[in-house]
Amino acid sequence: MENLTQLVSVITPVHAPSIEHLSGAYESLAKQEMPAGWDWEWLVQEDGRTDALVDALPGDPRISLGAGRPGGPGVARTLALSRVSGQLIKVLDADDQLTPGALARDIAAFDAHPQIGWTTSRVLDLLHDGSTAGWDKDPAGGVIDRGSVLSFWKANDYRASVHPATLCLRRDLVFALGGWMALPASEDTGLLLAANAVTAGYFTREYGLLYRKWPGQVTSQAAHREPAEYQARMRIIEARANALASMIPNGFGASTTA
């Protein structure tokens, strides 16, 4: 990875209800043991302009705060791309936490498999009482073929075979795909399927994320599954992924230097 910044840019969108969980996300980042020569930066982007983030986080120079007009998490994530310095981009929702070693495992996967454009990992649900629960249908670890996540998603009622909240992607791939979709929800799924439509990925069997379950999360709201909007989101995500797959028949040329 010569001549490039050995940095993982972690992007976190945040809105008012999730600010209380940011300290846990930060602690999980601060505990990451990085490979020699590597570090992380945390790009926290408020969906709106309330200045609520000013006192919510410590004065760590690796933290970069941003704000913009309200547009939903996809817009907030994409706006944060303007401040990216790293060659790898990691997603981390404000209410989630990385497990120890998560970033190091992402970096190791890219080093070992230069043909991949993205990585994901297993997830543990973090419940209100502090206990955790896993999913027993995760795929085997290793390289994920181009198009396989999209095929699974189509055949399994719009459920992906890997979790989009654990994505780590090459910077060039994220920019080539235009960042996150401008949808009110499911924008992370949209990026996962778009990435898989054009390049292979990698799945780590070790748990990489604690996915918080709580009443204020977007996916727990009734509006998230309102039939008309939900079907519209799924159609848009599928159409984009199909178009990318057909327009880029040879796949996205993943850089071998990141």
C-alpha cells in the first residue's frame, strides 16, 4: 500500500436521537489496535445543523465533525465523503460499536485479496439488557463472488446474505458508485448491492460489530416497513445494481495499491 495514506476513514451519520450512543461508538474506535503504520479518522456527520455534536465527543484530533441540511442518513454519509483522507472507508452507525480487531481484520483482508473491493463481517445484536444475539445463517468466511449477494437478496425477500452495517470499501469504489443512495432508509443496503454488482468482496467469520437494538433506531420505526415506500426502495436498489452489473461486464478494477 505504498505512496498512499494508510488510514481508514470511518463515516458515521448522526441525528438527535442517536447522539447519546456516540460515546460508545467512539470507545470502540479508540480501542482498535491498528496494524503498524495504520490509523483511523472518524468523520461524524450530523443530518442537520443543530450544533448538538460540539459537546458530545472528546477533543480527539482524529475526529472530524460535519453538518448539512437534513436529508437522511444516505445524504449525511455522502456529504462526509468530502472530508475523506483514507484509502479505505468504513461504515459505523452512531448507535453501533466495533468489536476489538475489526479494522485490523478489514485491512488484512484487503492485503491478502487485492482483487476485492469491499469487506463485511458477522454481527451480534446488542440488546437493551446488554446481552447479545447472533444469526445462525451467516455464510462461510472468505471471498464473496461478484453478484452473489445480489442474487441471494433477490431470492430471499430482500434480505442480504451479509450485513451492510459492517461494510469497509476501497475509497475509489465508493466514489465510482456515487456514495450512498439518496433514500430515506436502506441506503447502506443499496451501496452493498451496488458494490457486489461490480466487484468481489470478502466475509470475515469473526464478529466485527455490535448492532444495537433500541426503540429509537430507524429500522425499528413503522415507517421503515410502510409497504409502498419499502417496495419503492427495493425496486430502486435492485434496478441500480442490475444496471451496474450490465454496464460494467468485466467488473470494477479494484486497486491493488490500497
